Amino acid sequence: MVKTLNTVLSPVMANPDLLRSPATVFVSGNDDGAKAVTRELLRDLGWSDRSIEDLGRINSARGTEALILLAPYLIRSKGFANFALSVVR
């Protein structure tokens, strides 16, 4: 089992180029092979390797679930628009 794409709105999931700047998509899972397949599928959707952030084991998905709690507040303050989070290094 692999968890991903739970911090982006559905239009952005399949077309990350809708955003003005690159977003980060998080990947959590216990099986390295399954995560490799997931990364390949994400690349097929247009996510770059630099945008894919492997958080480790599946229990890390709890953290990404908490991130999406920001969505209703962002929508209320900015209006409904395509958005996603980005890890900046």
C-alpha cells in the first residue's frame, strides 16, 4: 500500500503544470517496490522527480492527512483555485 496525492486538489493530481510553481507530492509506504511503481505513475502524470518527496513508511501518511486540513481555510480566504503545497529547500 502506498499513499500519495492526498495533499493536492484533483485537477492538479493529473496535471501539476496547472500551478504557477512546482508543488510537492508526498509518498508514504512500507514496500519499496510499490513506491517505485507509484513514483513512475506520478512521473507519467507530469510530476518531476524533484517534486516527489518520499516520507518513508506508511505511518508518515498521518502527517500528510493533517496538511489537508488547511484546504478549507485557504479556499475561504483565497477562493477556490488550484493549489498545492511545496517543500522549499
